[in-house]
Amino acid sequence: MNEITVEEIPDDAILLDVREDAEFRAGHAENAVHIPLGTIPVRVADLPKVEGTLPVICRSGGRSGQAVQWLAEQGHDVANVVGGMGAWQAAGKAMVAESGTPEVL
């Protein structure tokens, strides 16, 4: 599986966030596109268009790993973000939240 670390991702990169709605609302990368894991097969057309590899993120890397495996099998250029949003937050990367105070659920 193709993987990428948070340190390799520019702060303004577009990410695919596959967490559930409440997790996403609690805190996400500024330019994240939210498509929950279970809806990816029916929302493939909604995938963000990026140059190069699309980073895929969840809380810790498990769900995004599943998404990366499936999307790669469909021919998409994707990479699992190692450590997920926990690693993103620990690295001090920019986050936003509906509440105004981002957190990783």
C-alpha cells in the first residue's frame, strides 16, 4: 500500500478525509474533502482532482488504509496518511472545526 507521512504533505494540500460526520466536524485539515468510508463506492465522482497522489486520512490510518486499497484497485493514485489525524494534529498542522476549537475524535 502506498503511504505518506504528514511531514511530506504541504499544509495547504487537498486531502480525502474518510471519517464519519461527527469526527470531521470536530476537526479536520483545512482543505480536506469529506467522503465517509462507507460512501466512497457511490461517491467516486466526488473525489477531489489533484495533481499527483491524493492523500487519504482518517483518525489513525485504518479506515483510510481500506479506502486507499479499494481506490487503488479502481486505478486511483492515492496514499494512506500514516498516523492519520492524530499524527496531523501532533505535527501542528493547520486544522479547522465547526466549534472553532479543533480536536481529533
